Amino acid sequence: MTNGKLHSQGRVSFSPIFLFMAVLFCTCLIVSNLIASKVFVVLGVTLPAAVIVFPVSYILNDCLCEVYGYRRARLVICLGFLMNFFMVIVTQLAILLPGAVFWQGDEAFRSIFGATPRATIASLLAFWAGSTLNAWVMSRMKVFQQGRHFWLRAILSSVVGECADSLIFIPIMFWAMGWQAVGIMMLCQVSAKVLYEIVILPVTKWVVQRVKQLEQLDTFDNNISYNPFKILDL
């Protein structure tokens, strides 16, 4: 099938389902950046709070790439990048605004959102590399496998993407904790995120199949450009 639906004027259109998934993808990324500066411990394992929601963006990435193809996934990845850049600008402007004399939360506000620039820079770099690699692996494996074995490419693409993401994000965000702690956190985060995707894989597979049915679309990326900067090539 083709990679997009067309208006009568010949312009590419976007379905409500695609728009919903794109908005949810961007929202998950923004929320993960806002909570990324907090770390928590569960069963003796230290993890950043972003692990709660960030894996959802990888699941959505898999769905977008599987149904709509690499080019649409690339567009959503770039939108997520830009929305997070906008978020960090707004939060820093909010910090610069003088607090009202009767408001007692200025210090707490600065403490939480003051970490956002570093978290966002680290996350944006990691997200762009990880998500792009995730989509690339999904796309190439789908063509190679002729559409079979979705479960395999969903897991392997996530392993590649999550490894790239963690190798960039955690050292930048938590370097002060020492390299041993950073290494352990990287290993734990990749393992937790991939395990998350494996556990929820039946749901992901069902969503992909349902969206394919509703959209009447199943894109194979034959003879396309994988240049991550060609976002207008739809």
C-alpha cells in the first residue's frame, strides 16, 4: 500500500488516528522530560522516573513505523523534538519571572524546573538518536521479513533504540553520581524498558493490527530515503 492518503489537491493528509498517536507520542516525551530529574529505587534498582512513561513513546514509534512507514515516523520524531524544545524555553521563561511576594513556592519551582534544560538537552539528543534508530530497524526488518514476525522487529528495534538512548541520556544527566552508578543505571534502564515492551507486546501487536484494519494501510518502505532530516518527504 502507499504511504499516505491524498486530498483532491494532491497534498498528503493525516487521519485522526495518526494525529492522536502523534499527539500522544509528543505528550509522553514531554512528561518524561519533566519528571526525568527524579530517581527512585525499586527492589534495589535505581531508575529515573522517566522510565514510567518513556517506553510508551517507543511502543508508539513501533506502531507508527509499522503502519505508516518510516517517513511518517520521522515526521513525528521531529515534532516531538520541536515540542520539547518549546517546552524548555517556556519553563525557563517562567523561572525568570519574579514570583509574587505572597507566593511561597518559588524555590521549589526553581528546584524542579531548573533541572529541565539539562534533562531536556540530554533527552532530546538521546531521543532523536534512539527513536530514529528504532524506526530505521523496524522499517528495514519489515521489508527484509516481508511483513512477518512483527514481535521480533518490535523487540530488536527497541533494544537498539533503548541502548542508544541510555548511552546518551544517563551519562549526561547523572554523571555526578559516578561512572559505576551510571553504568548500573544504564543497564537497569535498558533492561527495564525492553522488559516493559516485551510484557506489553501483545497489546502493541493488537493495536497495530487494529490500526491497520481501520486505516486500510500497511506501509513497506521500498526505495525511500532514510535521511533523518528529510522531514518534508512524506
